[in-house]
Amino acid sequence: MSLTHLDEAGAARMVDVAGKAVTRREAVAAGRIAMSAEAAAAIRDGSVKKGDVLATARIAGIMAAKKTAELIPLCHPLPLASVVVDLAVDETGVTVTATAATEAQTGVEMEALTAASVALLTLYDMAKALDKAMLISDVRLLSKTGGKSGDWHRDGD
């Protein structure tokens, strides 16, 4: 298997997608931030002094998806049709699920992963005064649809 972001000499390159068909593409990524019960309750109840943690993390994730090509050196800038960031609070943390969609010549996996990652980082930033030991983990692609390689879904998620 060859790596598409390397040329024949092994140098990094941006993949040429000019010959690929424009198709609807969607990707879903997720991650989790574990924290103390007190921090999770404060986020759930909206009592964090910095403000509405969930709304801020949601907007941060959406903004990050839109900036992915500026953050990841070899990503193509994409016309995003939709970015949805869902946050589920439980007794020990928050699970973030980000869905990105486009009609383009390349996929939106990196946009979904970036949205989930930045939403998690924002949760940490907004709640760090309550729990500095929070742990961000399990950031992963759950599924992708569309494109030449077809659909893919992670088993077990």
C-alpha cells in the first residue's frame, strides 16, 4: 500500500484530486473527555463560571472544521455543506460526536476529526479550573460515506 501524500521520492505533497468525481461525502468522528463528577455536573447544570461550556465547545468544533485546511498542512480546503457537533454529558465526562458533510472531490474525515478534537479541547479549557486532571481520549473516525473508496464504518462503535 502506498501513501498518497508522498511523491516517488518520498517528499510530502498535496494529493491531486482534479480527476475525481464530485460526490456527497460525510464523516463522523467522536472522542471523550473524562472528568470528576463535580466538573461534569457543573457542565451539565450550566454553572461553570466561564459561561455555557457546551455551547462554546459546539461552536468551537464547527469553527475548527471550517479551518481544517489551515491547520493540517496537506488537507484540501472544502466547501462544507454541514457540520454538526453533539455533546453528551454523563456522570464522568462528555462524549463529543462531530459529523461533517460536503459535496466535493475528497472526503471530510479530517474535518470531522478536527471538529471533535477542538470541541474536546474547548471543554478542557472551559472546565480546567474545576478539574485539571481531565483526560481526553478515544478520538477516532466512526464512519465515512461517499467517494471512490466507498463507505466505511468502525466495528464496535
